[in-house]
Amino acid sequence: METTARLARVAADLHQRFDYDSIPISYVKRLLRERTIELWDARWQSVENNGQMNKFFPTINHRIKAKKFFRSDFHLCQALTSHGKLKAYLYRIGIKGDATCEYCGGDEDSADHRIYECEKLSARGNN
């Protein structure tokens, strides 16, 4: 404690100003953004049950790059998260009595089924 107080007194007596103009703010912002994305990606990779999202975006950089190509909406969120008005999800949380696809009668009305397997939705061009 005594050392800390002594160092604080020495620093206060120096009366030196920090020169914040020596580093451009844009550089600091870029470093902070890179570090934030790095931490976000590490967290993204550590989630065990992130299967559906990882199919489309294996890393945060994939997600960031994809942002400019599509607009997020209700249907896209259902596909990416496997939540929403999908019978497999509604069955899993106890709202529906079964998980069968109401369009084609397939075993499970999941996001994967609607995107890749459902013949009725594919024929209508809504997948």
C-alpha cells in the first residue's frame, strides 16, 4: 500500500500531459473492433449447441461479411436459429403434439427440412 501511494504521488508531481493526438482515433477504433470480433468469435466457437447457425456462419467473420448481402427478417431468423413457427421447435417446447411437416408430411418440420428437403416448399419456390 505504501508503494502504491508513493508512486501515485510521484506521478502527480510529474505534471505531464498525455498526448492523445499521436495515435489516430481511426487506428484505435480499428484495433478495438478487431479485438472485439476476436473475443466474439472465440465465444461463438465455444458454444456447443450452435449447430444451425454454424452451418451458415462457421465464424463471426462469415456472419459480418454476409450482413451486406441480405436483410434479416422473421423467416431468415427462423432458418438461422431453428426457432419460430417450425413444428419441430413447437413440438420440442410442448406447444404442438407432433413435429411432422404440414406441407409434405415429412418426419420433422425443421429449418433444415424446409430448406433442403421439403418438396412442397421447393415446388412453390418459397425455400
